[in-house]
Amino acid sequence: MNNFDRDKERALSGVDLSRKGSIDEKIHALVALLNTSTDFFTTSSCSGRIIIFDDSKKGGDTSVKKKGCKWLYTTHDEAEYDAAIAGLQFLNGDSVFKFEPFVLHVQCKSLSSAQSMLSCAVASGFRNSGISLGNKGKIIVAVRSTHGLEVPLSLDGELLVTYKYIEKLVQIANKKMQENFLRIDRFFANVTSTLETLNSADVCDSNLAVNNSNVTKHKRNKHEKVKVKQSAGTSIEKQRTISSDKIIIDDLSECSLFDNVT
């Protein structure tokens, strides 16, 4: 088992350590498609989200904190204004309204397969994507874009903006989320097409190898047949030469010339 297959087995059999603990529904089919391929598997993913989080400096419920931040509101779909406002009643510190677009990290079996994945990402609108090469030979394609949104809402627990402004932020974030979902759909279609092409290429290579083997075997058999024929021809020719020499000797022995020699 090579390093790629070992990494893939370890990744797919491991525990999901994300806050949600599962793959987002919007990209479930995409992740499954990649993880069932022979050239790729996903290491982390997020379909995109709209969140309000609070850098809570005054304590509070630590059960909903992540890296020092308290999550006041989060959704992987379009945001609801009323739900977002309801989360603001728990303000303690510096809160931020944020839209984060789709992000996906894919480990690739080879550099050529990574280039194919990167082409899919860029063609789908994720133009901030790139390839990274790890020290141990890992090849990772990061699929990402730049159409995020991040706006401060409060400072030390005091709201800095109006509710009307927050309503506008929700509308802007939802439009970005809609565009985000369109790009995911395009990416899924492009990945599907790319995997079909790669699979076809593998089949062609396999058939070519079989055909080359058959051609080599045919040539070898033909060569052996030629050698047998040549060997048989040589034997016949030698036999003919011997027979011819014998006839000449017999003819000479009966020639009258020998009778006149004294």
C-alpha cells in the first residue's frame, strides 16, 4: 500500500473533528463522489456558512465556545434575520457578522490529478484555489474563493450598528450564499466530467497494455515460426547439396574419360 492509499484509509476511517461533526448536506454528494474515486479524497470541507460570533472576554457558557469565540448564530443555508437578531442578546464582547464561502481540501494521488482538480475549481468560479506540496509528498488542492464578508457588530458588548443595518447584512450575505451554491453545483458537474475522463483514460491505458502484450506475444510467436521455417529450409538445402554432390561423383565415375587414363 502506497502513502496515498494509506492516508486515504486513515482519513476516511477517522472521526469527524469539525464543530458540526458531519458533512454539510449541500456538498454530501460531492464529497462522496471524490472519496469513492481512486485519485482523490477530501480532508476537510465546508459548504459555506453565515455566522455571528462573539469574542467573549467576560466568560459565559464555555460549552459553545471555539478557540475563545462564542457562536451566537450559525447556518449553512441562507440566514434568517429574526434568528440572527435573537442571537445578539447574548453579546458580551466584540461580535462579528461573517459570511464564509465554500472551502474544500482534496488530497490527490499525483500532480497531474491535482492539476485536473485545480482546473475544475477555477472553471467553477473558485479562483483563489491552489496546490500545496507537503514535506512528505502530500499533494493538496485547496478549493476556495474570495467573495467572503466580515463586518464588526459590537465592541465590549455594545452594539455598534442598527438593526436595519443588520437586516441589510443578512440580505447581502444571502445573495453571496446563493452564488456560493451555484458555484458548488458547477464544481460538482466539472468534477463528475473530470472523473469520467480520468476513468476512461485508465481503461484505455489498461487496454493498450493488454494490446501491447498481445502484439508482443504475436510477434514472438511469428518470430519463432520464422526461425523454425528457416531451420527446416536450411536442413532441406543441406540435404539437396549432399544429394547433388553424390550425383556428380557418380556421373564422373562412369565418364569414359577415366577409362582412357593410363
